[in-house]
Amino acid sequence: MSRLPKEVEDGTYDGGEHISTEVMKKILKRADEMRHDPRTQALYSQKEDPEWFYKVTDNFHRQLLLDEFGYSKDVVEDVLDEFYSCRWHYQNHPEMQKFLKTLTHVKYDITGDGPIEPGQDITTLTKGVQLHNLDGQPIDFGDYVAKSQNEGKPLVIFAGSMT
């Protein structure tokens, strides 16, 4: 059974409350251009820090939505949610998938869905996989899973890129 909303699963999603598919394409194209702008690149280069990269990216996305696309401050958070989740919403939309693959942050993204399903016993799959906790300390994934199970705590894993 799919966990996706029907329109996402069947590829008919056509935009959210604030951004239509065609406007989303324009926003994404302009955001891709801004990412490569020398001023944006100079900002990224000021610090070697993932949190800084996130702030620079979030700031130029906000300015893009407010200044160039005319969204108001009272809806910009909702608009950002739609913008940041568009790859998920359009995951089965053939036209948008083709478009998304032209964008730098998608073209060079080598992530994908893994083989682990919610509720699956992953103890044997995780032994020897190296993680780092929020303090930057290394921990074996299998040990982390075992510790979670032994202490009766839910297993929580955050992974991905902040940019």
C-alpha cells in the first residue's frame, strides 16, 4: 500500500496552494541561476560551515520569493515549504522530473531511496556503517541501532545535505 497522496503517486500533482507547476519551474530556474551568481558564490565562500551554506541558500530563496515573485511576508513560510518539498511532490510527474534533472542541485544529487522500510529489522544491514552523532563523534550504525533497541528508545536518524 502506498503512503503517497493519490496525486503524487499517479504523477498528476499540479502545484500546491501557492505555487502552480509552471510558476514552480520559473522559481526553480531562477534559484538555480542565483546559486551560480558570483555574489552568491562569494557569500558561500565566506565560511566553510554547512549551517552557513544553509543560511545563504535560505536567504536568497526568501529574497527570490519576496522580491522577484511578489509573495508577501505573511505567506512566505508556506511558499518555502512548497518550494523545498517540490521534489517529493513531483516525484512521479514525468514533465517535472525531466525539468528537475536540468537543475544543478538535482543533476549532481546521487542520493536515492534506500532498501529499508519502516519497521524493518535493520540490525544486520547496519553493522560496520560509520555514523557521527550531533557532537561529531563517530559511532557504528549497528551499535547505535542496538543501543536504541536495548534502551527501548525509538530509532532516529537524520541524514542528508543541509544545502
